[in-house]
Amino acid sequence: MRLSHLALAIPALVACSSSGPAGSQAASSSSPALQELMKSRKLSEDDVRAALMTYTPTGRHDEYYLFGSGGHSGQVVVIGIPSMRILKYIAVFTPEPWQGYGYGDQSTKLLAEGRKHDHDLTWADSHHPALSETGGDYDGQFLFINDKANARVAVVDLKDFTTKQIVSTPLIESDHGATFVTPNTEYVIESAQYPAPLGGQYADLKEFKDKYRGAVVLWKFDRAKGRIDRDKSFAIELPPYMQDLADAGKKASEGWLFLNSIDTELAYGGDTEGNVPLEAGASKNDMDYLHVINWKKAEEVANTSGKTTTITGMRVIPLQTAIDEKLLTFIPESKSPHGVDVTPDGNELVVSGKLDTHTTIYSFAKIKALIEAGTYASRDAYGVPVLKLEDTIRGQVDVGLGPLHSQFDDKGNVYTSLFLESSVVKWSLKDLKVIEKVPVHYNVGHIAAAEGDTVSPDGKYLVSMNKWALDRFAPVGPLLPQNFQLIDISGDKMKVVYDLPIPLGEPHYAQIVKADKLHPIDTYPPDTDPLTEQPSPWKVEGGKERIERQPDGVHVYMSAVRSHFTPDIIRVKEGDHVHIHITNLEQSQDATHGFALDGYNIDLSLEPGEHDDVDFVADRAGVFPMYCTEFCSALHLEMAGYFLVEPKK
Ligand code: K7E
Ligand code: CUA
């Protein structure tokens, strides 16, 4: 029986990882107990193997970090692999109380950068995280993520895992092919999804063909500053197709961008106005257009005076200029594609159309040769040259129903998610043959393999990001979590080894990076403003805490250290403008203090060394306790004080 076979296997496995005879002895003597445990918990041999693959003893760190989008929570989730332990939610586009994000001056200012059309936005629909790259490989320095709903892009610094910048342009209203980076993170790519007149103008849908447009924005990243440089960024006007996912060429195809598109029929719905519904209108043709863009050339054109127009402050290469300068070429692609993925060597592109059972493998060399020779089969309605599909591909693979997105391993295999089949298929890039499929639960969207979209994928692990989880977990009412399934891809057979419920918006995409590439700091240097990463101009030195009445209001220079705030009583008058400058003087790791001011919606998280400011008007008279929100010490509950607002006479 398999059970007894396993009972022999377990001590062997345990013995391997233990350091001496004592360890192996302990393991052998416990094997009957393990067998008993397996029986009582109804665990199969595969279950136990999965447990051994993922179980991570206390104090041991994971081999990889997964950075997953937080969907409409507007955050990023960080998960350790293989343990699948959630390590952090990084606050990005939305207020997050634990991190004090959106409740003090620094983060409020940061979130305000993300205002659009003069509106505060308190949610976002984040889809695609992108790690910064050097030479096409993750370098562990920065993470970018988009907000599909409002066409915004954020920069997260992985030194402290915090958001440093949010940029947006009123040029486009929504995005989806975002964020993707060029191989040295020269640019962060954001392409529009739902066409609209550029720059937020009004035009009726009857003018869809002429007035509506798509676009791709190339945000210039200044690595030394760790920020996007708006002035050096530019966009390219595109036909009003819904640009979708994208990938940047690498190695052989470095300098090029590839964008999927959907709805090349130019349908815009109108089911109550006598038109066919949008999804029917957008499914009439057999093919959509893969957009091939020469971004190095586009950069040259953008930097040549007279070649761009400026719309809402953004330099834009007009569509006609993009055509004249041979920046933009189309190739037919399977209907309603949802992924274009460049192979690790940069030689080929894998494209999957959700309504076709095939993935198509395009040869970059063929594409480039045709573009250079000007050998076009036709032009689209806007005059964009179209290459002949048959002349650009190496072949197709019949992978199954509803192929979406592909990732790569270190052995020349490709993994493609099959939405309709709820499985992941593994196929060989060399001979375009399906090798095997593994069922996932259920309705997989993206998949992420360890370093699986870089020039040197690791293989080993793949995470399937499943939309539905109906019978997987203890029920929690009608709204269910998503299901991240960890798949072992190290051997001949793919195996699901862990199910992680994600109760946080819809995580669309993730990237998995080797943990040793990241070097996060333990504490901030004293008095650091995390947004500027500089010493704060409002610095607070121990022993120099004070309250000053100045022309612009009452300034409080406060320190936090176990287990007191200094000063611990603040007296102001009703109507006073109050500026609290507060520094956590601690320099030991994890000695975080919180600062809550009751009744005023003030909530800060002060990591060791961190300086925050908060400005507000004391518009309510009364007695307001202030206290530390992190259980920092034995006298944490005593880390408190009073904010007294004396009523006007
Ligand atoms: Cu498939 Cu936005 Cu990439 Cu959702 S996306 S799954
Ligand atoms: Cu500081 Cu609790």
C-alpha cells in the first residue's frame, strides 16, 4: 500500500534536511506517529509531499517573493514562495490604515498626485505589477503597477516596500496594457484600454471612428531618482482599438514593444439604441491586430522638434507621424487576445486569443525583415501597414480552450493558462507540442512562473491566479476569495501543492522574483521622510521636543520612543491650525509606533527612524486622547496623551 511506502519516504526526506544523527533518529521514531496523523487527517502521499514542499519552519525565509496586484483594493500583495505566506499588503492607490497611508501629510500628498479631473479617487483597479529590470532580468529595485480604472501608474521602492509616486495623464481615461517595462527600465509602458477622445474631450459615439483614439504612454523612468520623469515621457496615438496586454522585446527584440488589441471592429455597444451589444460587435471579425512598435525609433521621433503635438501637457506622436516614421505595424492575431509574451531569448512572441484554441508563435526576425523591406499585405482603416500573418509565424499549437497568458521555464517549456478549461497547459517551444495539463480551481486568468517573463526564467514554481474558488474553502457568504494555487513545475508532472485564498480585490497578475535580489532596509536613518527619502526639514531631535506658536499656527515637534510621546499634552485653541511633526527616535528593527488622534481621523505609522507630519485645523473643541496604535512595549497602553482644544470664548 502507498501509505507504508510513504512512511519510509518521510523519515528519509526529514533526515536529509536535518543536520545530524539525532535529527534522523527523531524522524524515524516519529514515522508511525506521522502515519497516524496522515490517516486521521485523510492525507494522501501527494498531500504530504505537497506539505513538505511548502512547509516553512518558523524563522526560515522564503526563496521567492511574489508581487501580486490587489485588483480593486488598489494595493499590492506580497507573498513568500513556497510557503505562500502573505508578507505584506503594500498600500498604493488607496488609503490603508495599518500603514497610516492617507492619514498624514506625506501619504495624503502622494495620493493627491493621483487625483484625476479634479476628483479625489479612493479606489483603483490595479492589474499588472512589473518589477524593474536590468538587462531583461529583475533587479529587485522597484515595482510599478497600474490602475486600470483611472489610467494611473505607481512607483514602489523595494528598499522600504512603499509607494513613492503616482502619475497619470488626462490623455487617456483607462489603461490595461500596463505596467510593463523595457529591458533596462528605460520606460514604464501604459497603454489605453477603452478608446475615448484624447485629453478628456467630448465627442459623441457616432464619431467613434474619427474622434476616439487609443494610445500608448511611455513613462520615462529616472532610476537614479527612483521616479518617473513626466517631462521626458511621451505617448503615441493609436487607432481606437482596445489596446490590451503588452510586452517589451528583449535581447534579439530589444527596442520593440508588442501590444495586443481587441475590438478592431470599432464596435462601441448601444444595445438599447438599436446596435448590437459591445461584445457581439467586437467579435465579428476573425482577427484582431497585434501592434508592433519600434520604441527606440519612437523615442528619437519624440525628441525631434516639430514631430509631436502636446495634449494636456503630454507630448504625443500623432498616428500619421507614427505611420510615416514606420514606428507602428500591425499583424493579424487570434480574436480577443489576452496575452503577448516574448520568449526569454527575445526571438519569438507567443500570442493567445481567448476565442481560438491555438497559441501562435511569431518570429521576430521575420517580422523585422518584413518591416525593413516594407512588405505589407494591406493597411488598416487608418493607414497602418499590416503584415501577412502567414509570413510572420513559425507555427501554432492547439493548446485547449480559452488560452490567455503564457510564462516560461528554464527548460524551453511554455505554460499557458486555459480559462475555459480551468487548467494550465505545458508545451514545448521547440517542437510546439503539448506535453501535459494540470487542472486548476477555477477559471484561471494569469499565471506567474518564477522569474517567468525574464531573460532567464527559473522554472520550479508557477502560481495559477484563479478567479473562482467556489468549493475550495470554508464558505464565507456569497463573495468568495480568489484562489492562488502554487504549482510545482520542477519535475515531469505539474502538481498543485498549495491553495491560498486571497480576500483582497481581484489579483490579476503577479511576478515572482528570487528573494536574494532584494535588499530592503531594516530601519530609516534618523528623521527620514519616507517620501523624499531625505531628513525632514521639520526634524525632531531627542531633548528638543517643543510646542511653538507661529504665524501659521501651532507647531508641535514630537518624538515617539518606548513608551512615551514627548510632549504628551498638546494645548491649542479652537480654530487653531495645528502642525504636528513627529519622529520615531527608535533605531531598532520593528520598533514601530503608531500615532492616533481620536476624533480627527489622524492615524500615522512611524517605522523606526521615520518622520511624519500632519496638518489640520482644530475645529472641534474638547478633550481628545492620542495614543500609540502598535503594541510596542509592556507600557504600550500607557503610551498616550491628551490633545486639548479650548473652546472659543
Ligand atoms: Cu487578465 Cu487585467 Cu491581465 Cu485580469 S488581466 S486576468
Ligand atoms: Cu508605541 Cu505602542
